[in-house]
Amino acid sequence: MKKSLLIILILFPIIFSCQQFKDNQKKTNKEKQRILEDTLIMQGLRSGIRYDTIFLDFVFGMKELEVNRKFKNLKRNGKIYLNDENNYCYDLTLSEYNKATCTFNSKYYNNKLYSLSLMFKSDGYFSNIDLLTMELQIIFMNKYGPPDVRTPSILNNEANNYIWIKGNRKISIQPALDIALIKYEDLSIISKKENESKKKLIQDKKKINNDI
């Protein structure tokens, strides 16, 4: 009994130290990826190069009316369709036994498109989110090359986001619990919105200081 206790007392600090080292390594890698993402975003914005044409030929800067008209044209041409919930849908064949269906979400700044999200759900024999994410990643890698950045997903603790950054365009695959979210974002508008939020926060703090 005493021997067992002694072994435990000796091994526990070693095991704890190893686990702590692994945790610190993970934190360091996460931080490196975040710094890399920030650097690539800054470089992309400074380049002044714009890549505004995105999925299905939607274009950053389109007015909401133009986006709605585009959806109607795509439906008329058979590229997309309306489901029972009256949402536009797009079907994507991933492999012989697996396909996925996505719905859309668009965001606007001053009535101009700056973000288009595709929410993919597996619709085949294999509905595993990891497999869906992997197959989507392969499709995007075939066109855009390896991801520029891999960051931890806030939507799924066990997975990574895969990110491609070029000029003003950011594309990300974000695995969630039951969907894979693909986002196309105009970084020039994201940056502008962030700066506006910071200015508003400073103004609000000044107002509070004057009020109290």
C-alpha cells in the first residue's frame, strides 16, 4: 500500500507537468494562428486588391434588392430552389454516397452586401459533421489551395475553422454541432464596422464618465 502511494506521489507531478506542457502548447499554437490571421487580414487590406465576386457570382457591394433579384434568377435557372420553409437552398454532391444542402444568410452594411453565409447539412448516408467538413475542405482546397489559417472553432470545441484570405475577401469553413458554416466576408467592411464599434465604445465611456 505504501509503495503504491509512493509511486502515485512520484508520478502525479510528472503527469500533471506533461499535461500542463501540452495545454500550454495548444494555447501557444492557437495564439500563433490568431496572430497569423490578423497579419494576413492586414496585408490583404493594405494590398488594395479586391476579390468581390463570390459564391454563385454574388458580388460584395450588391444592394439588397439586387441580391433578391439574383436569388430569383438562380431559382429560375434551376441552380437553387425553395424548400418547405420558403428558404432558398443549394444542393452539393460531395461524393457518390454523400451530398449536402445549404441555406443562405446575407448581411448588409449601408444596404450593400458584405457577408454571405452558407449553412450546410449533410443529406446522404453519412451525416457525420467531421466528414462533411473534411469533404467541403477538400472542395475548397482544390480551388483555393491549402487554408491560410486554422483557428479553433467557437461553434465546435473539437474542431478547427479553415480560413482563406486574399485581398479583401475572407472565406471560412466553420464546423458547428450539426452544420458546416461557410462564410464569405468583405474584410474592408468588417474592419470599418470594428473601427466604428471601437469609436462608439470610447464615446459611451466618455458619456458615462461625464454622467457619474
